Amino acid sequence: MALSICVSAYAEKIKIRESKENIGGGNNNALVVTLYGVNPSDAEDSFKDFMKQYDGKRSGKDGGIFIDNANIKEMGGNSTVDIYAKALGKKGDKEITFIIAFDLGGAFLSSSQHSSQFKTAEKITKEFAIKTVKAAIEAELKAAQKTQRNLEGDQEDLEKDNKDLHNDIEKYKARIKEAEDNLVTNNASQDKKKAEIEAQKKVVSAVETKLKGIE
């Protein structure tokens, strides 16, 4: 549920705009979307994977991606589309810019000239953006859950150590009690032994006196 809410919140933030961009060999019309929490290289890998559904030959081109002869039936007709895409930003950025340009063959897709096809391109771009951001959040969640499990494991170890220490204390208390009892017995035994020694000293003294009386 938490992941769903988080993705929904990001989906609401994902906005697509149309602008002229340096892509496809010139300053051409393109769709631009902001991706949150995604590394540029991961975004480009995600786009190549996402475009597999439209066939076409995928390759790197001019620091970005080129999809040759993509078959997007939703755009109408039997013509294929060449697609250029690239991510702008660096690893660790909270958000990056992703640019997608659709070459219809002689003209790049624009809302003014290809309104129906442009809506399809917007839909494709939005689906790609949501899928990519969701994957990034899922990876973040997985890492966070792993950290949580490790912390919980540490806590369990500490609790076990705490229990062992308490058990040791109880053992030490029992040994101390035993030693205290033994100490009382020892003191009593010493007192008794001292009395026996004093009595024996008297016996020895009497024998010595008896010995001296023989001349």
C-alpha cells in the first residue's frame, strides 16, 4: 500500500512537455519528462527495455538511444517510427530530464501537426516514466527493507546477548551466595578449630610439665 501511494504521488508529479531539443541530429521537436530518483543510465536501459514491445532495432546513438523502425500501431497507419531518446543528468540527482523525439519520416512529431499521434506519444511517454520511476522506488524499497532486516538482526543479537548476560548474572549471584554460605561455614570451622588448638595446647603443656617432673 505504501509503495502504491508513493508511486501515485510521483505519477501526479510526472509532467510531459513539448519543446525543441538537440536530438536526432538537430534542433527537433520532442517530448520531455522529468524522472524522479532515477539514474540516467538506468533510465536509458529502462527505455530500451520498454520499447521492445514496439520491435525496432535498438542502439546507442549520439550519447543516447536510437530505435530504428519502431512499429507503434496506436499512431495509425502502417508506417514505422524512428525514435531518439536520451537522459540528461548525473547519477545521484534527485531528478533527471528524459527527452524522446519521434521521427515520423520527414518530420518530427509535434502537437500542432500530428495531434492524434501526439496524444499516443504522450501516453507512451507517461507509461514509460511511471514504469521507470516505480522500478526505481521498488529498488529503493528493497534496499531499505534489507537494511531494516539487518538492523532487526542486530537487535535480535543484542537481545540474545542481554539474555545471556542476565543468565550469567544469575549464575554469578548463585555462586556468590554459595561462596557466602561457605564463608560462614569456614568461619565457624575456623573458630572450632581454634578452640581445638587451644585445648590441644593445654594437653601439650600438661605433657611437657609431666616430662619435666621426671628427674
